[in-house]
Amino acid sequence: MPELPEVEVVRRGLERWVAGRTVDVVEVLHPRAVRRHVGGGADFAERLAGETFAVPRRRGKYLWLPLAERDLSVLGHLGMSGQLLVQPEDAPDEKHLRIRMRFRDGAGTELRFVDQRTFGGLSLHETVADSEEGLPDVIAHIARDPLDPLFDETAYHLALRAKRTTVKRALLDQSLISGVGNIYADEALWRAGLHYERPTATLTRPRSVELLGHVRDVMNAALAVGGTSFDSLYVNVNGESGYFDRSLDAYGREDEPCRRCGTPMRRRPWMNRSSYFCPRCQRPGRKARAAS
């Protein structure tokens, strides 16, 4: 699934091409694309007609388009293959086009939600009362992400120590820190020289701050090149792929030499996913050794 850099790339594109535009007509072409909207497709389309989008927002992996004159937002669930594309109105429909939004300004472009696997979707939600960010109520439990200026490093370290889990599980826990997924967790852990099964209780404050620094560095590096695209599914609003997959140091590099020490990288099954690590640079502690 897309992680913070990929979602931020989409958000920036929407800010440029969609913010300030007023919706004319919405077409819902597949019911699964609005299954999280309680009122269904017809209600979703009717309630958005005539509304103006404010500046799109993001927290972690979650993206939403606030309505300028209402305490409501369109929350985008990209899922495994969801794409928000700005296309010319006369461009041919994509094979997996699910929702189309046309605007009243005559600019000649429309917003399309395309989703091959139909795991994603759009839905309309009320915003949290007194929330400066206009946070949709259904994601109020999501923690701030490491690129957020208000992210509290001290609180995060204390939460890590209290959680009594392993470091990769903690990085993927969206109630502790948002935006980090499997790819960037492996990258940050490789940079930090930490094994994915390292107990969080063993992390000192300097070590957890160092790890956060690596998380930020790898995400900023990915943002600079448009995120990570392993196939045509993860693209920006213009349909362009990111190139950070060419710079990955850990993820997807099984049996390739570690770029730091030359030892062949390893892959291990982990929570229905895979973990990639260097067995020399990222040595497990005694409690993690059995998993390595």
C-alpha cells in the first residue's frame, strides 16, 4: 500500500489542480468505490455537487479534501491500487475508472478515481470539532507523522518503551506514528542498523531519536523523486511514477550485497509481509534471534 511519500505526492498534485475548484457533477461508476460512504453513491454525488474544495490535507497515509464551506471532507482510501488522476475531460476513460468529478470553471480537466482492485474508495465524513486541521472523524485516532512539525519525539519514545513490542511493529502502528509502512520501515531500520525484531524496551532515547531521523531522511529522499513505484499502480495525479525504488537499500534486495558491508541481504516472512535486512549490520538481540 502507498506510504506517506506516495500519498504526499498525490496531495501536492491535488493542491495544484483541484483546490479552489467547485464541483459540478459527480458520477459514481462502481458501488464499491463509495462503500465507506453511508448514504451510497447517489447521496455522495448529490452532496458534493456545488461544493468547493479547500486545500487537500494529509496525516500519515490518509488523504482528504476538505469542503471550503462545510465541516465535511472527502476522505480518500487509495487501498492497494487507488489513483486520483487529473485528466482532460475528453481523455478516454481508464479501464478501471470508478468515480468522475467534473468542475464548473471550464478549465477542461476533471478528477478521476481509478482503482483496479477496488479495495480503495472515496467517502464523505464530518470533521472533528475544534480540529485546526479539519481532521475527518473516522481517522481521529491516527497519530501525527514524523514529518509533521508538531510530532512529539519525547512522547513517541515514552510510548515505544511502554508498548512492549518490537521496533518494526511499532513503526507500523499508526496509533503511535503514522505514514510508515513496510518499505520505509525496512529502509529506516537498515540505515539505523537495527534488527526488525529488536524489542522497543531496549531502545534508549538517543537511539529512538536517531531512528526517527532515519525515517524522516528516507521519506524526504523518496518525496524528492516522487515516491516509490514498483508498477503502474502508484502514480501522481498526472499518472507519473516515482523513482525511489531505484535507491532502496534494503527492501526487495534479497541476496544482493549490502551496500554498507557487502553481506548478502536476507528476506524473512513477517506478519503476512516480508522483512529485508542485513544479517551483519542488523544483528538481532537474544530475544529476536529465533526470528532471524
